[in-house]
Amino acid sequence: MFKLRLPSYYLVIATLITAVVVCYATHKITKDLTLKSATASYIPTTQDCKVDRRRLSGYTFVSPLLYVDRECESPELVPLKESVINAINRAKNEGLVSSASVYVRSLNKPLWTAVDAENKYHPASLAKVPVLITYMRMVEGNNQVLNQKIAFAKQDTALPHEHYTSKNIQPGNSYTVKDLLHYMIAYSDNNATLLLMQHMNIDVYNKLFTDLGLAVPSNDYNQFQLSVKEYSLFLRVLYNATYLSVPASEYALELLAECDFKEGMLKLLPSTVKVAHKFGESGYGTTYELHESGIVYAGVTPYLITIMTTGSDLSKQATVISNISAQVYNAMTGSAL
């Protein structure tokens, strides 16, 4: 049988041409599919998010970094967000709350999520934390501030009624600033807070808000409102020790860890878990607000959580806060976040 014999270099050339054609075709198909996929459903990642870096101003040679924020919520926390939304909807349907907002941030990684973060609430006794930070700032300028004594003459009858009460300072006694800070944070004593506010440096207090990019509270206390994300800034700068010195930040968080309110976010958490937190309540008649914000030191997964609620029954609102706190704890400690 007759066989056609081709020179070997013909075979080499043919192989190269085939490889080039296949490579080109594969590249074009892959590129077309990628473009179609991107056009159909583009999902931004954290790499696509704008980053907000908040720095302290007023210095000549330094620009201290307070915090860094990514605008986008973290995809890793989508399941947690969905479960919190479901919990809030159930609570609304059962009449436990009329509204609720939640903010959660991992303190080890740049992960955060929020539910109804645009809603604003009266912070109530949560506003005692900015007072605490103000005094610690004053202490940095004068370490004798904590030892200064302030006389308590009589109770202010205009102070709002408290549903959750604890220990209080007593008229006719004098207290050091250190003692008053403890009463204000650990026991949420309004009289101790009023005394401290009457003697604090208002310029330092106002600057705290502007430094964090927040509006300075107006003279009308009832108009003072913050969102869950805005309020969380106070605890973030304490944890990171980026506003106060390390010793002052540590001292402030030690006080917050002594808060004796146990009916909210601590109620369903393991008793061994340390939490630096503060709660706040306000309202009268049939409309109340109950909030809580804290840093949960859950082993290698510390996280910040702020929950703000409105409703008609503070006890029921506390139950909702407890349930959401437990959900968040299980999610944050049960995964590799």
C-alpha cells in the first residue's frame, strides 16, 4: 500500500498551529463567559468597599488613627444578619417590641453587620459612657481628678423614673469622682451622673463627639439621638485604646465590666464570659426604649454588640435583647470568624 510521507517539520508546524487555535478559542470563550457573569450579577466584596479612616485633628506632627471603617457589610455575617432579622420580626409579631436595631462587629477581623442601622434612638443611660470617657480624658490632664470630692446635697426630683434600679449615692455625703464614676457605670445611678456632669469639662465632652464624627448633643436632652452604629464608636475606641491612653481605656472598660444589669444581653450567655457593657432605659406611659451595648470577651473571638429597642413593656424588650444576644454569641463563637 502506498503511504504519503510528510517531512517531520510539517507535523511540528501543524501541532503548533493547532495549539494556538485551541488556546485562542479557550481564552475567548472564558473571557466571554466571565463578562456575561459579571454583567448579570456583580457581587461586591470587601475589597471593593470604600474605607473611612477617622483621625484626630489639631496636632502638628501626628495624626492619630481612631478607627477604620469599611462601608460594606461583611458577606461572612449574612447568615447571622438573616437570623437576627427573623428574630426581630417574630418579636414584632408577638408584640414584644415595636422596633429593634442591632450592630455587631468582630474585634479581631474587619467584619461587621447591622439590622436597621439607620434608625435613631434616645441613648438614655447609654449616654453615661461618653461622660465616663470625658472624665478619663480629664484624668489624663490631671491625675488628681479621680480623688476630687463632690458633695451631694439632695436628690433631683426631676430625674426620670427608673424601672431597673440598683445602688444609689445618699444625700448629705461627699463622694470622690472615682466613687461617682463607679456608681454611674456599675449601678447606673442618675444622681451620681448629674453630679459628674455638673463638674465635668464641657469642652472636653463636646470634643469627644466631634472627634468621633458625631453631632454634639443639643441642650434639649430629649432631642439627643444616636444609631446603633454611631453609639458603638464609643466602645470601639475604648477597646482599641485609640482615644484614651491604654491605662485610661483599661480602667474605663473595667468599670463597664462591673455593670450589674443582668436582664438583657448577659442573661442567656455563659456566666464565665466577661462582658463590658452598659444599658439604658427611657420613656413613659406606653412607649419605652431599652438598649444595651457591650464588648463580649468570647475567648479568641471578642466582639462588640449594640441593641436598641422600642416597645410598650421593658421586661419584654429585655427578653428580646437576651435572645438576640444569645443568637449573636452562638454565631460568633461557633464559626471561624
